[in-house]
Amino acid sequence: MLTATQTQNTASQIMALFATMPFMEQSRLIDNLSSEYERRALIRTRFEELYEQWWKETCVYSGKNLVMNSTYYKIIELGSQILNFLDDLLHKEPDYKHRHIQWLRAGICQKTKLK
């Protein structure tokens, strides 16, 4: 992990590099970053909706019963792009939800290995 000073230095270097780019390249880069941000925000919103639905449908289940649910497969279809969201959940959700989150992680990792 970077220290605050290292982060600040890296940010300064990136800004200096950005300033050397032609205006059209700067605009294209900003547009691409904005599009990526919006895409990730939509994916996160979809994931959060599905996760809440899945929790409501399976909160009394454990083990293999967690994956015998159509919402589970909808979440898994979002793919490895939601692994960071799962990490966030592990930090903010209560311990009793961690097993569910780990089942999602395992499902995504399994799907990724199969490809």
C-alpha cells in the first residue's frame, strides 16, 4: 500500500504527464474514464440489488442450498468485476453474512477458472 506522500507524488506525476498530452487526447481520456466510472456504478447498483434479493431469499439457508437459487446465478454472471464489491461487503456486513459472501466469491472464482 502506498503512503500518503507516495500517493501525492504519484498523483503529481500523473497530472504532469496529463498536462503534456494534446487537448483532444485529454478529452478522450476523460470521456473514457467517465464512461468506465458510469459502467462500474451501474454494475455495482445491479450487484447490490441482486445481493439484497439473494440474501432475502436465502438468509435461512446454508451450504449448497445457497447456490440452488436463480438470483445466485444472476450474481455469478456479473463475473470477476464484482470481486472488489464482495471485498467491500466483507468489511461492512456483519459476520453472520460472511459465509454467504464467501459462497459468491467461490462461485465467481469457479466460473473464472472454467473459462
